[in-house]
Amino acid sequence: MDTTSRTLVKSITWQVMGLLSMTIVGYLFTRSISASGGIALSGAVIGFVCYFLHEKLWSHIGWGRK
């Protein structure tokens, strides 16, 4: 089972990668750094919370572990 701090660090690194990639995609569509950054940032915050909760939930499920 992962510790809370490990899950937190995994969530942060995942969201940084997502933030960068979504900023690039948003910029390609909008040609605006501020618009693409806002879209990416809001998606990163929502994704961070969902991923963290998802990982914590799955850490309590024993299915598939050996």
C-alpha cells in the first residue's frame, strides 16, 4: 500500500505533465497563452483531486494484489 505522501507526489508529477501538455493543446486551439493556461490549470486542479482520491480508494482494495 502506498503512503499518503507517495500518493501526493505521484499526483503532483502526473498533474505537472498534464498541465504542460494541456497548455500546449489549448494554445494550438486558441492561440492564447492566457486562455490555454486557464483551461489547463482548471483541468489540472480537478484532475489532481480526482486522481488523488482515486489512488486512495484503490489502496484499500485488495483485488489483483499478490
